[in-house]
Amino acid sequence: MFFHDRLPRVWDLNFLRVEGAPPDLGARALVAEADRIQGAAGLEHRMVSIEDDPTGARLSPELRSLGWSAESLVIMAHRRTPYRAVNTTIAREIDEDTAASATEAFTRTQPYGREDATVRQIIEMRRVVARAVPTRHYGAPESGAPKSFCDLYSKDGIGQIEDVATLETYRGRGLATAVVAKALEESLAAGNDITFLTADDDDWPKDLYGKLGFDTLGYKHSALKHPPNTAPHS
């Protein structure tokens, strides 16, 4: 289990990781184990990350029937040139405080960002990660408060583009394309041997990433039981 005692509201830092599961593992048994372990830790939510694709694909429908939300995440690595050139001049590197402000602005537009404590913990989560892994932040447009942003983690020759987000009223303007392409440029310039990202297999951004030269490597799965009286993550 992964648990961060100072940031219990950040679901992605507090979850049960499933690896090497027996073939007869059922959803009810997994839910019971999550209740036992995460309940004892005082967490209000329940979250599991299933690393094995066949196991996750098998358990996801069962978990949904038990009231959990479940998603398939596609892992994509950059392997080829983009279908077309991308104007990255509208994206820029931003500092940690600017990234924090952009994160707050975006989070407060989401159902899970209604409580100040949750917003503060999500912002702090990004600072915690940046202290653990060399991190750079990118935003667009080229001036003013970022309306779209992402992070780039780099370590041991591996680059990961993460936390891509765009304010809803600014979508469809090429901002996310620019920030991801900018982060990719910088990852390649830094000498990373591979640059990857993850995306919801049922959502459109994976098609955007494909156009930028990312190909599917594999899949993993996650499932979440929302805290009581908390709107689903969107």
C-alpha cells in the first residue's frame, strides 16, 4: 500500500497496488482488502491500482457493479515524429509558484476541488513530487496566467509527462498540444532515452498524444470508491 500521512485527500498518493494477484482473485475480496487496509489508515476513499492488464480488465466490470469507478490507463511512449509540426512558442517553462497557481485554478473548477483542504493538499502533492524527482513545469499561452499546463519528470534517462490539464473554457485552442509538445522537446533536449505518459483509454487525449508521436506500450487499471458525499473525479 502507498500512504502519505500528510496528504490523505490526494487519492494518487494513497492507494493499494495489486501485483502478482492469484488468477482467482475476485472483486469482492479486493474490496474487502482495501477496506481493511485503507480503513485502518483512516482514509475516506478507497483506491486500487492493478498493474496486470488482464487482471484489471477482468476485475473492472465487477468493481463497477460494486459502486466503484474504474478506468483503463494506456501507457504511451514517444517513438516517432509527430504527424505535423506543432507551434511550441505559445508554451513556456513556468516556475513552481506559477504552476501551483495554475493547479489551484484548475482544481477549483473540478467536483473534487470544492474543499479548501483538498485543494491545498493537491498543490502540496506537486511540490512533494518535485522534491523527490527533478521536475519542470510548462504552461500556455506564452504570457499571463497559464490556462493549460503539465509537468515533466526526468530521472535516469527517463522522462515522464504528467498532470496535463486545461481550463475548460480554453480547450480546443491547441494549448494542451503546445504544452505537451514543449515538454517533449525539453525531454529530448535533456537527453532522456525514453519519454512516456499515461492517458485514459476511453478519452480523447490519447488520440492527441498519438498525433504527437506517442505509441501504446501497455495498459494498467485503477479503481476508486469515492469518499461519502464527494462528487466523482472528472
